[in-house]
Amino acid sequence: MTDAAKDHPPVAIESVPRRHLPRLTDENTFFWQAGRTGRLHFTRCDACEFYVHPPLPICPRCKSRQVAPRAVSGKATVVSYTINHQVWERGLEAPYLIAIVEIAEQLCLRLTTNLVNCAPEEARIGMAVRVLFDHREDVWLPLFEPDVDPTST
Ligand SMILES: [Zn+2]
């Protein structure tokens, strides 16, 4: 553990603010409830194998309607991140990490998420991360943590 990590312990999953949960629709319920299965899912076109996010009923690449939720590995890479130090609402804890991650299965398949189990000072662009889920009410929020073994499946 580095000195920075001692001063600022890893951001724990419980500390990430979750006041506003996503509104579930017919198109996105599979995405927000995929954590129930333990696997991250995205809509994928079965005709051309293109992942589509946010979910759409038609593939924007080949116009096929053969799109359906498919599981991915849950592996990703940090594309960008910011450390939030501001307590925006009473009861929230700072600092926490907001990140954009690119899903391993496809270039530019990205999620805005929170990095957890990671000291703010140890976050890096390009770092390997993996999904974990934060179950709140009827949604399973996909969060990401450092992937200690990026070669595993
Ligand atoms: Zn397609």
C-alpha cells in the first residue's frame, strides 16, 4: 500500500452516492437488472455482432432487428475519470471516483460509472477494471473496481 492509499483509503462501494436511481423502461430493464445474474449485459445485434448502448430495438450499423441482451465479460478499461471532492447533498460522502470505462468486447462501448475499491490517487487512465454490482431497490448498478487479474475470465 502506498502512502497515498494510507491517507485516503479505497472508495468503498457503500460510500458512493445513489440518491437517484435510473428509471426503468421496456428497453433498459434488462440492463439495470442484469446484475441479478451476476453478469453485465448489453444489447447486441445477432446479425453483425455489434453491441448497441444505450439499448435500441434496431441495430444502427446494419438495421437488423435481431437485437437482444447478451452477457459480456465485465472487463473494461478506464478511459477517463475524475475525483469528486464536493459534497453535493447532505449525507453524501466525498471523495468518490466517477469514470468512463470502455467495455472489453468493443471499441467505444462505454459506460459512465463509479470506480470503487480504489484509492482516488491510484486511479489511472488505461487501468484494467472489472464490473461489480450495487443492488439498490429494483436495480443493480454496474460499478467497476481494479481488476487484479486482467487475464482471467
Ligand atoms: Zn447489426
